[in-house]
Amino acid sequence: MKYTTLVETQVLEDHLDDPAWVLFDCRFDLQEPEWGWEEYQSFHIPGAIYADLNKDQSSPVTPQTGRHPLPDPSTFRAFLSKSGVNEKKQVVVYDAVGGAYAARLWWMLRYYG
């Protein structure tokens, strides 16, 4: 079954060793940008890959952009490819602050196709 929305924790647990699933930990804090990476290093869902808001989900800030401009499509696709994502993989995203950062990555996956 291919999921396109939320999955229950039990469904995720059942697929932790499934090579067809790719998990992204999107924890981030705008006031402490290194917090998410530090938390990821301390603990994360087994097999999850850290997706940093500043480094992986955004392009560099310029005078013409906002704080987190969308990444260049080829750069973003390269990050996904390096992470093992392709059209046959089930992707799961999560964070620890209500879902805003995970929602951004989920939206970007849909936006970029």
C-alpha cells in the first residue's frame, strides 16, 4: 500500500526495516538552528535521515529572497537521491514541534514531484 498522507505509528514501526521506506527527521528551531541536528544525533527513529531546514530544504538567502527560499530543483533532487528517495520509495517525514518542518518537506516532495 502506498501512503500519501499521515501514517499511524504502528504502521511506521512495522516498516522500520523496510528498504522501500525512507524516513526524514526534520527537527529544527529558528532561534537555535543547530538544535535539530544535535537532537537527531542524540536520538532519532532508527534509519531516519536528518533533513536540515537551512542546508537541505532551502537555498542560500540572498537580498531578493526570504529567510528560507526553496532550493534549486536539481539540488533538492540530488539530496533526495543521495538519501535513497525515488518514485518507488515510501517517504515518511517527522519533527518534534507540531509538524511545521515536516510539513514543509512533505509539501516540497509533492511540489517537486
